[in-house]
Amino acid sequence: MSEANSSFSSVLDSNPSFHRWLNACSTIFPSQDTLPFKRRRRTITSPFPNARIYSANEHFNKDEEPEEWKSGPETDEERKWRERAEAWAVQLAETSPMIRFLSRHLAMVSCNPYDKPDPSSPLAPDPEDPNRLPESPLGRIVFAACPPNRVGGFRPMDPPSESGILICSNRIARKADLERAMAHEMIHWWDTCRFRLNWNNLRHNACSEIRAAALSGDCKVMTEFGRISHGLRPGFLKQHQACTRRRAITSVVDAVALEHLEPDARLAAAERAVDEVWEACWNDTRPFDDIY
């Protein structure tokens, strides 16, 4: 991956700080046109592909249409999910070689993921707001319930040190799932801090998605075989490469830069972007020495 000098300020202009992003999470999420939010991924057969996030702690009202999401205080069930994910995340921050390695290398490029946002900032969420996100024990890695077509996401900011990660606690079933989700988003964050990525540039986007899928553990053999129940049939021949390419394309399809295209054109553009940067980005394992 080459050093990128182009700015991604066009993505960030509407929300220049992590505090403002948190405030948006805790009150109301605008559409992706006004608040670009880089999703980690969605399942290919998502039941609610057009669902919009209105709040980070929303819950689905089963008596209404699938697209209807009601904003409100965190439910008891959502709180249990969040607290479980937070407890797992704290354990991973202390014991996981992968998470410890990535957090150390993020700090080395002046992007410590555990820095806590300044509560005195005028852009910080109102502590009296009943819908605000609870303070995360891991600083800029926050946890909240999300709609079923989201697992989490990385929110790039300018400067990159103000960026943050959202983990959808109601979508995390096991600690291993959380470790992969955190590692995936932390690789995006490291890329942003190290290379000043322009997330509106499809090649930059595709390169980081290739690296995150390849390096985070998303495509380990046993993880892939666990997806058989979802209709996938992984093989042994170049399994890691095939999985990485598939998951990178699935993520790039959701890029803001492709929102104006029809579905078939979006898929073709995503495949083209991934293929154009594949050789360089697949072989770029920084900050790791190799793919483990």
C-alpha cells in the first residue's frame, strides 16, 4: 500500500470529531448520505438490506414493518449483551496476542484506541440524555445494539486519532467472534493512521478491506467451515485467498462512492477495485510479519 496524500475531508466534513459521532450514535443516525459510516460488513442475504440506523441502541418492534426501528433507552436485554461484550473485550485487551499487538501498533502511529474522549468537550454527548451510549471501558471502541444487517464498523475521522470503532454487541455470540471483529476494525484504523487513507477512493477502500479480511482471522479455515450453515462451501485450494476476495468485495459494495449505482454495477465496480489492488495489498501484511 502506498502512502496516500489525498484527503478524506469530504467524508468527514459533516462530523469533524469523534465526540460528534458518539453524539450521533446516542441520539439519531442520519442517512448514510449525511453521515457516512463505514460498515464492517453485512451478510450477503441480509433480510433488511435497506434498513437505516436511527439510534445505536435501537430495538426492532416485531409488530411493525421490518424497516421500522424505534429509538429508545437501552433495554435490559441490550444492556446484558453490551455488558457481556464489554467484559469479553476487556479480557481480550489484556490477554489476546492479536488485540494487544494491534493496540500497541496503533499507539505507535499516535492512534491509541483506548484513549477516552474528553467529557468536557462541547461536542460530547449530554450525560442527561437517556438514549446516549454508556461510556466504554475501552475508550474509542464502543459497544451498542444494532439492526440485524450490521455487525460493527470503523468511523474514520480527521485527524485519524479521533476515529472510533463501533461493535454491535447484540451480534456477538462468542468471544472469538468479538476478537475477529475488533481485529478487523483495528486494521482499518491502523491503515487510516499509517497511510492517511481516502475512504472515498475505491482502491484505498478495497486495499484496506483485503488486508483486514486477510489479517484479522476472518478467513481462517475453521472460521470458514463454520459458515457452511450459511450456504457457503469453502474449499482447501487457495481457501484463504478466495475468502479474502469474497469478503473484501462484499464490504466494498457498500462503499459510499458506489451508492449511486445499480446493484449489478456496484458489484462489478467492487470486484474491479479489489482485483486492481489485489497483488499489492494481499502481500502487504504490515504491521504483521506474515499472515497467521
